[in-house]
Amino acid sequence: MLVDLTDLLQLNQFPTGRRRYTFYRVREIAQKLHAPAIETLATEAIAADEKTHALEQRWATQRRSGKRSAKQVRDQSALQQADIRLDKGLSGLRDAGEALIQGADEVEDAALIADVEHFLHEVFPNGVAAVTGAPYDVELVTVKAIVGKLQGDLAPLVQKLGLSVNADRVASLAQKYDEALKKVDNLEFGVVKAAREVGQNYLLRIVAKVLGTYDEPTEHHAQMRSALLAPVVKQNEAIRHHIRTRRSAPDVDPNTGEEELSEETTEAPAAPGG
């Protein structure tokens, strides 16, 4: 049976600002007490939650606007056009391969038929529609893998079958498709939620790391545990106080620790974790 940190460590769900503030304080204390393992983990946690904060800001802006901006509309349109061109390029590659064996003799052209069938199976094992009908991000990953094959193991066969022009076109269109997709902000709340879970997991890891590193029943280890976990305990108690009074725990300024009025742009993250 797999054991998760949440099965053993009971902490409330920290809003991102509180986590960042906590991570900053833990890192400062770790630096002063010469606890490099804790300092390193806290630094990783800060970097992760800075990304979480950026995602939350994007999500907040997206919800405030209520509708897509002119730039978002243009970028989405450009992506759709890039998708159409790439789909045609992929279909063209498939068609060019199939054209090579149209009317071929099963005996005299057996080698050619075998080469083409091998090529098409390697590039489109489930058919071209399985690629062109996939979501944008999935199609991009699949096409990048196809381009890798065309320019790698299948390169000699591409040359032999005279499909270099088609293969080069797919590679070029895939690059443009990648660029177009990067410009489109299709952020979904699931991505924000996943990032918050990563940050909360870092919080649990820091607690586990402190307890595992300073686990001896000595006064020194007891003092190290108390000092390094003090920021975590303080914020956890503050959140617990808000929960007891049936209020959502507001986030805090990650630099000062001062409580802020939470904006109605993200789901309230103050429920107890378990």
C-alpha cells in the first residue's frame, strides 16, 4: 500500500501567498542555522510557488475580463489556421506514400509495397485522423514525435521513397504550429489547482525533511525542529483560527506576512487539508 505524506502529516491548505511567506522564513532560518538540506528544499519550493502565483494571476485576469481580448481572438484564429495547414501537410504525406503503391503489382513491386506500408505504419500507426483529430497539445506532441522519426530512423526511407519534400513541409508546419500554440492562453483552472497542490506538497516535504533530519531525542535537534518549523506552525495556527471562526483564511503578502483581502477571482483555498 502506498503511503502519501498527507496520510501522516495533517496541515491546513495554505493559500499561495502564505506558503511563499512560510518558505521564505524557513529558508532564512535554515541559512542562519546552517541547515543546507532544508535551505535547498525551501528554495525549490519558492521557485515552484512563484510559478503558481503567476498562474493564479493569469487565471484572475482571465476571469475578470469575462471575454477574450482582441489579441486572444487573433492568436486563436492563427492557431486554427496553423492547425489546418498542419493537418493538410500530414494528410499530404500520407497520400504521397499511398500514391506510390497505387496500381502496384503484388509480386513485382513487393519490396516497394513493404517499404511504404512500413513507413505509413511507423508514422501513422493509428491512421492520420488519430493525429489530426487530437486536441492541440496532444497533436503537437504526436507530430514532434513524427518529425523526430522522419529526421531520424526513417530518414533513409524518406529519401528512398522520394518523400523528402513532404517530410520537410511537415517539419516546417509543426514548428509554426508550436509557435502559434505558445501564443494562445488556454489556461484552465485544473492547471492552477495542480500547481497549488505541488506547492502544498512542498510544504509537507519540508516538514518531513526537518523531522527526518533532526530526529534525535537531543536538545539540539529539538531546538532545530522548533526553529525550522516555527513559520509553518504559525501560519497553520493562523489558518486554523480563521476556520474556527467560520471564515476563509485570507492570503498574506509573501514578503511581509500581512493579511490581504482575498479577491473573488480564485476558489477559496482555506479548507483543512487531510
